[in-house]
Amino acid sequence: MVCTNHRRAGCTVQIRNKRHQTISVLLIKAALLYLVALASTPLSADAEVNLSDRCPPYFSLSQGNLCRLKTLYDLYPAANPQWGGYRVALPSRRDGFTPQQIDLGRYLFFDSILSADRDLSCAHCHHPEFSLSDGRDRSIGRHGHGFGPARSGGNELPRAAPALWNMIFQQQFFWDGRAASLEQQIETVLTTREEMATSPGQLVASINAIPAYRSLFLAAFATEQIEFEQILTAIVAFETSLVSLNSAYDRYIHGARDALSEQEINGLNIFRSFASRCSQCHTPPLFTSGQIVTTGVPAAAGLPFDVGAEAVTREPSLRGAFKVPSLRNIARSAPFMHAGQARTLLDAVDFYNQAPGHAVAGRSDLTLHWHMVDPHLRTDEMVDLVAFLHTLTDETAMPVIPDRVPSGLPVPR
Amino acid sequence: MRMKNRFVQLIRSCYIIVPLILGPLSARAAEIVVNPGERIQAAVNRAVGGDTVRVMPGLYEETVYIDKDDVDLIGVIVDGARPILDGGKKDLHDGIIASGHGVIISGFHVRNYRSNGITTQGANNYRIHNNIVENIFLYGIFPQFGKNGLVAQNIISNTSDAGIYVGISENVDIIANEVFDNALGIEAENSHRILIEGNYAHDNAVGIPVVIFPGLQTKTAADVVVRNNMVINNNSTRFERSKDHTGRGITVTAVDRVTIVGNIIKGNQTCGICIASLSVLGGAFPVDAAIEPEPDETRIISNMFINNGYAALGLEVAGANIENGADIVNLARGRGHCYAGSQGAKQLGLSHWIECEPAPSRDDLGSYQLAEPLESQALSAAQKVQLTYHAVCSGCHAYDNTMIGPPMTVIQALYMDNPEGLAKWIAAPTKKRPIEEFPAMPPQDYLSEQLRLGLAHYILEEVGADQN
């Protein structure tokens, strides 16, 4: 419930009286749920939703009906998979889900049944149209309307929604790295009051009440009774299928000299030079080192400074530290930084081209990463660098938005 | 079935006769000569695996990058004249960058670059030798993210950071180099199995630092042998970043199992050898909980110490600056450190160290390089074809439904009896349908001819109902 219009009765009460607010919100919520229930009819068990028996792009079906990721990086020597490099093998990956689990995860991902108010799906903030992010400075959780940049009202969260590419290789999740697994990350979003605000029990009850889901979980997990862990597994199966490893950059590094222009190659050479040090943290092939780093990004306008990983680790030297985001598909997911502090890629590059700590001047309590230096790039070099960043775009594995989801709730599109 | 057998035969014959690799395979290794006035990069672009690019003496003002495997880049030295790579006038970042494996970089004089002189990132099996590198803003020679390398017989001076910097690497020998007038001489950082032998490190601020830094991909560093080097008069104050910590010969910071043996360590004003925990880095670095901060099992054996620690700079013991250092200063805890007697070293903080077992001889440890180059996972030709199909083709094509590109059933119908035609088309696709219907397919010419032919057979003969 959002007070975009204070002439509405509910909003007036909300402001005046906390107790009445609770009652009024509950009443309105009940009414809304009833309306949603009327408008959306859960699909029956034999409705048209079927699970794919084929693996997603870049996965092959292997023994035991399991999908395994295949990438040309598998053809390179594996020195130490943690390091990164160019013609190198990738680190260990979390594959091995069935095609049915992955496809079931896709339906769940787009289904607002996951939220307590039945109006918020994963896709509202991780939408294909915005490269699996939402194009917003900071995402809007509960009580919002719409999806992507147009989403309005509701709880504005303190940080931006990260794009979900190549989660299959990641070891920690959220901007502050507070989740050690995708399951933990998903459960946190499902149960956080400001986001989906549900509980495992409530979610299991909602999903079990939908005949089509019972039939789909039967197909994917051979289970009559849907369990919370299976819901998480299916979403993880889907999210780990979203890979991006076939950009123009990748073709270049595999040997297609003409896949990049002279300007883009010049940008690559600046990217990997030690004056700029971009590749030290945004290390190829994943374009992230996976580390938690303080770069001195300032507070977003009008908001307090975000202490990032310090709140998780209680380590003062990690004040303002955030996980290094991957640059894969970065040209498709503006704005940038953890709370939209950079509008364009050139803004982001310019931030790193200025003296370390320039945007948080006066703060002596931040331990900037030692790779933060003053690269002294010329404007033409920054432009070339941005041109290179555009070569990291590959959305061929973008998932298909389902026409309908088993709950019958509206699909964000 | 008959077709399938033919395919299997073809693949088998390829497997035996011609190994399939990514990228074109040269029938015979070529030599490409570059003369002054020509671009070295143009020659590197033409080179394929196994080729040698020979660069004649003269001035070359460019950044040379090698993003392919097994290319040798050789500077031809004629009557003492070398090819000079100079980045000064064009304000260039790096002299030579290599990401390809198995490269050799030799014979160059590299000077006046804003970042590094010669750098490898993610390259294995490299050899960098017989180069002169000077006046570089950061590192002279900087191999990083690589395994199995050799950096030998180079002369590196006047870099404002490390002359040679081996970062996040394994199995690298750094042998017989001269490093002087740098901030740091030879630095091994977050690395394993590094042999630093027979080098002359003099007049830097720090001669040979062996260190682990926090906030990087690797959280351990161990097994570094510093042997038979001359580490002399490392007291330089010319570079801002190191002038407060100058006067150190060899430093060990939180790295385990560092063996320092047979060196001449002379005239380093703060310490000949300094051993420290990670806390020595101070508040400038974030705490990395994944790193164990104390060095363990340092071994100091059979070195010659002369006049080290005569005027300590930036040396703190228990929070207080001390005036005089020593030949060996231990500021760390850690366990299992040892010192072999009769080196005559003036010592500070070694009272709890134990007597060393004999150091490994050169017969025990001649090299940390691998006996054989690090290779890719061994896959048969058929496996490579199958992998490539899923890694590349399946991104846009499914068997019988339309994705980004048309279904394979349509392609099978089009090229039924023409795998060669399909292989050719894969390398240089032309539009067959309106752009509104399907986007243009990127050329896949980086896949070798044999691999493309294998793929064409696979698509026409294998991809079917049992495939994705």
C-alpha cells in the first residue's frame, strides 16, 4: 500500500493513527488480495504450462538428465581457477540441475506468488528488458507498482538490483557479500519485510494450493508435497542458467582478431594496464575477482553513507566495501555502482580516473583498496575504455518471459 | 547410420593426424621479420601458433599485445643494437602485453612506458629473457595470473615500483637478472613455488620483497626460494612510495616456507633480511580475514652478511622506532622458523628460532618450472566438436524450435549433402533472411577449419531428437 495520493482515505488514516493504520492496511490488503484472486485464476494441474525437457542455451544434457554448462573456456589450461586471465579455464561452476528444475525455476522467477502481497516477482527487479536488473538507482521492494525503471511507490531499498549474469560461478551474494549461497540470497529476499515479505511456511502453503505447481513440482522433483527447499532449488537452477560468455570480447580472445575494432582493442589494453588497474578487480573472464572492496563511492544523493560489508563482517577496514560487480553486459545495466551513483559508463570510468577517495573527501575512516590509484587517463582513453566495455555484451541466454505463470497472476512484461 | 560411421571415421582420422585446436593451425612455423618503420603489432596479428616474429634493431613506438598462444617475439640484436620499444612520445601504457600461453619475449630494450614494460596476464609457459627495461612508471617485467614461467637475464632499472613483479603466480623461476634503481627490485606477491636465484639486486629501496597482500583472489603464498643472489646497498630514497621504508635487502611478509640460502647480503641500511607479519602493512590495507597473518617456517641458511642494519629507517619494534637494525630482523611470530649457525649475522628477534636442517641443494631443487608445459584438458576431436556445438551454436539455435537463429532442422535441410558448404558459411555468414526475422550471425572464423568441418558434420548428422 503506497500513499502516492494522500487524499485517499487509507493514507490519511495511516498518517494519523498507527493502530488504525494497521487495521486499514489489513483491510485494504485483504480487499486487494480478493481482487487479485478474482482477476487471476490459478492454473489447473492440466493447464498449458509444461516444463521443457531440454537444457537452456550453452548447457548440454548429460547423464542422469542433468544440464552441464559448456564453454570454449573449457578448452584452455586450468592453472589456478581463482586467478582469472584471458585464455584460461573458468572456476568451478554450480551446474547439474535438470531441464525441468531449470524451467520450473523460470516460472517461479516470473511469478508474484513468491511475495506476501502477490504483486512482486523476482523479475520485477531482475527483468530481461533491463538485462536482469531494473535500470533503477535503487530497487523498489514491497508495495511498489510496475517493474524496471518505471516501478514506483513502495519501499525503496538502499541498493541497486545486481544483474544476474553468471551467478553459476559466484561464491558470495548481495552487494555486501552477506549470503554464502544463492539459496541463502533468495531466502533473504523472500523473507525480508521490505521486499517479498513472505515466510517459508506461507510460501509453501501458497504454492501447494496451486494445482499446476503441484503437477510441475511432481515433474521436476518427483514430489507430491512441495517443500521450501525445492522452491529454492528450482530458482537456483534457473538463475544459474543465465550465462554470458559469448560476447564480441570472447570471440576476440578465442582468436577472432576482427571481433574488436582498433578502438575497442585500445580500450582493452587500457583496461588491463596497471595504470588503470581495471582488470585487477574486474578480472576476466568473469570480469570480477569476487572480492569485497572499498572504492570510495560516495553516498547516494540524499541518503546516508552505506557502510556495506562492515555491517556484515564488523570489520572497520571494510567500511564502505562492496562486492566487485561483474562487467559482463555492463553496457545494458545502467545506472552503476551499488546505489546508482554513476549514470553512465563514462561517469563510472571518470570516478576511477580521479584521485582515490575524491568523492568521499574528508573521510579518514575508509580503507580504500590499494588498487585504487590515480590512472591519469586522457579523455580519449576513457572513451576507448567505454567502447571496450560495450564489447562485453552477450544476452543470447536471456530467458523467455512466460506467457502465463501457474498462479495466474500477471507476469511483468 | 552409414553417414554416422563416416563421421566417426573422419573424426578419428583427425584425432590421429591433426589435433584440433582453437584458431588456425599453421602447417609450418613461419618467421615474420619486422623492420624499423613497420609495426610490430601488424606482424603479431599475422602470426599464428608456432610462428616467430623477429624485430630488427630500430625504434618502435607502440604497445605490442599477444593474445594468441605459442608466438615468439624476438628482438634481433645486431652488433649490440637492439630493437627499442619506446612509449614516451605517444604516452603509451605498456610495452608488451601477452595473454597467450607459451610466448617467448626476448632481445628488446623497452623504455618510457606509463604502466609496465613487459607484462603477461593469465599466460602460462612463458619465457621472458635477455631484455633491457628502464624508466617505467610501475613494473618493469610483470608476469601475473600465470603458471610455469621463466624471467631470466634481464636488466631492469628506474621503475617507480618493482623491477620484476611476479604476482598471483605459480612455478616461476626468476634467474640471473640485474635490478637496480627501482623502488623494489624483485617482488613475489601472493604466489607459490617461486625460485629467485642468482640475481643482482642493488640500489633499490627494497631488494627482494616476498609478500602477501590482502584483498586479492589468493589468500596464501608459500614456497619461495631466494638463493645465491647478491642483494646489495638497497637504500634508495628516490621514489616517493618507498622512501620511508628503504634500506631493506630481503623482506618476508606473512609468506610461508621462504628459504633464503646462499645469498650475499650487504650494505642494506635497515636490515639484510626483515621478517614481518601482515600487520606491518599497517592501516593502509583492509583486514582480510581469509589470510593467516604470520609467516611460518622461514629458513635462513648459509648467507653472507656484511654491514646491514646500520641506520634503520621506518623500523618499529613494539610500536617504537628503533635506530639500528640488524642483518636479520624478525618482527613476526609464526612457527617453525630456523636459522643455520655460522652465518655470523647480527640478529634481532630470532631468539626462539631453531637450528635449520640442511637447505635443499640445486640437485634437490633446480627449478620450479614444470617439467612439461601446462596443457589443456585432453579432449578427443569428437568431444571438442560437441563442446563447441553447445558452447557456441546452442546459444542461438535449438534443434527444432526457433530461438535467436533458425532451428537446426532448417539448417539440416539446407545443407543436407554439403557439410563443406556449411563449414564455410559458419566462418563467414551471409544474411539469408531479413534482419527483422533473425539478427546477423557473427563470423565464427576463429574456430579452426577442421573444427568447423567437424561442427558441420555434427550439425548435419548428429544433432537430432536426442540433442538439446
